[in-house]
Amino acid sequence: MTKPPTPDHKFGSLRGLIWTLFFTLFCLAGPLQGQSVRAFGQDPGDFAKDFSKHLTELVGKKEVEPILAAFEPYFLDPTWDGDGAQREAFMRVAREMLRRRVVTTEPWLELVQLFQTWSWPAGHYEQGQSDRFFLELEREFKRASRKEMETFLHTYQGLSDATNPLAIRLYDDGQLSWWYLDGLLEVSPANDGDTALFRLTEGRLLGRMKQDSIEVAEVELLYNPITGVAQALGGRVEWLRAGFGPGELYANFPRWEAALHTPGIQVDSVTLFTSSFMKEGMIGEAVPILSLGGFEDRLTGRNSPDNAIYPRFEAYDQNIEIDAFFCFGFARAKGPLHLYLRQHQSVGAQIGALRYSVRRTAQSHVRDHHSLGRFGQHLPPQE
């Protein structure tokens, strides 16, 4: 019969001492960060005290003082007695965030900023637009995960930040971000639907990730921050990453759509231009060398002329007709010129049914062909 193990009384006393020390330290330290406030009061006055205590624990007393100095008087202003529906919505959302244990600092601060920006006493938006925002806020939070809550607040804060109106943040997940620069923003009227749409004009769209960037100039957007989709009109992308200068090689866009939660764009029926061919009598104005094709650009981190693989263009047709034009290095063309486009391994371009990336390369010479430039355009051999 096997004897039971003999207890080690020295080890047992040491274990008891460790547990006693741990319990003492826990009591002295108090609850974990953000957990001491278990609920917010129902009355606005009690809510403000509990909410201020919660923010102080999350942010720190010194850092939170200026924030609370602006929030508390605004939240308790007697003006709310006339119409307190938006304040009540804010309180319900805050309770939901507390219940879901949102313990990071940024979402709480963004909630405060959005409340002070979108609520009707601030006067930044029409009453209907303001009401719609708080309805959206509650509606989305009822079915959102904690991460989706944080994304909603962060996205709307970027769209509502008045401190830098020339750099509007449309989307940001910590790695990928999309911005609208140097433009104007307006919010759709309240009677246009239950979701606010943001119209951005006279600016440019900029995507950033992995020290790489995509820029679409001269583009208008109608952006839905809930879906992350932007309906776009127009736009122009240059092959700057591939080593070309401004105006040397670029694509013009028609109507298109961008999903800003993805690190790239795809556009159909674009037109490719090059300054190697200029309109006759209009020096300085490039002509289209490839009318209609598919365009793709992605953020990859490969952003130098030596390794760039984007932007890409796929021509729909290899047979291109160009009206009277000037070609640098050649005489004036008389009448329309028919170009036959082909791929050559020494040229950083693939034309026709093949997708390709355009990059600056030395001018190539193909046997029995007369080169017209460095983009892979060649005259067919003379018979």
C-alpha cells in the first residue's frame, strides 16, 4: 500500500505567506484601471460625477483636468432642460461602453469630443443632422462589438475634427489610413437618409501604409463612414513612385468606387496620358495614348523607382489611333497615326491583355521597329 505524500510544512507556510502578501498588495492597489466605477448615475448630476471619476482614472488627473473643465459645464448646462434627448443618448452609450469594458483611453475621449461637437447646443450642425448622429450612434452600438465601437468613434472623430480642416481622416485602423487633403467637407441633409454621408470636394485622396502612399488628385467623394465606401467622381494618378515627373505619365478617372478599409483601388475605363505626345497647337497639353483601360494601385511598401510594381494599367485594345500631334525628338506627325503596342522585356511595361507596372527605363530599341518612346509603343514593321 502506497503511503500518501507527507506534507512539507515549510513549503505550506511559505505559500501562505505569498498569498497573504498578494492579497495585501491587491487591496492597497485597489481595483484594476477603469474598473472602480461600476455604474454611472441616472441623474445628470450624479452621472457627471461618476463619469468624471472614470475619465480621471483612465487618463490621469493632470491630463484630464482641461478636458473635464470643458465637458462638465457643457454637460450640466441648463440649456439641456429644454431638449435633453441627445444628452440622454450620450449617457446610454457611455453606460454601454462601461458594460462592454472599453478600458482604453482614446475611445472615451473621442466620445466626449463627439458629444461636444455634434450635440445641438454646440451649433455646428443643423438640428436634424445632430439628431441623426445620436440615433446612428445608439443604433450601431447596439449590434457592435467592442472593436466596432472603437472604430465608429475613431472614424467619426476624424471626420469631425475641426483642429485641422485641411487634413480630414476618413479611415484609420492603426496601419492603413485614408485622408482627404486640402478640400471642403459637408454633411448630407437630415432628410437624405438615416445614415450621414460626407461630401468632399476640391481636394485629393491620400492612402498611407507601410511607408507607402497613394494619391488621387482632383477627386470628389461621397463617403459612407459606416460601410467605409466612397463613391468617387474624377481623379488623377501620376506614376511618381515609378520615377516619372509630374505630368509625364498619368491616368484620368471617370466615376468609380473605393473601399477605404482596403489598401488599394481599382478603376475601370480610365484614360492614360503622356507628355511625350502633345496636342498640335496646344504645347503643354498631353494627349491620351491609351483610351480606356483598367487601373489598379496598391500600398505595398515598394515605393521606389527600382522596385515599384504599382500603379498598373491594362489596355483594352492594342490598336491606338492618335490624331495630329507633336512627339518630342521626332517631326510633326501628319494626319492620324496608328500605333501597334507590344511588350518587350527591356521596357517596364506590358500593354494589351497583360497587366503591367510602368517604371522609368532607358529607351529601348526593338529590331525592325521604330521606337516612339520609353513606354513600349512601337510602329509596326514596314512591309
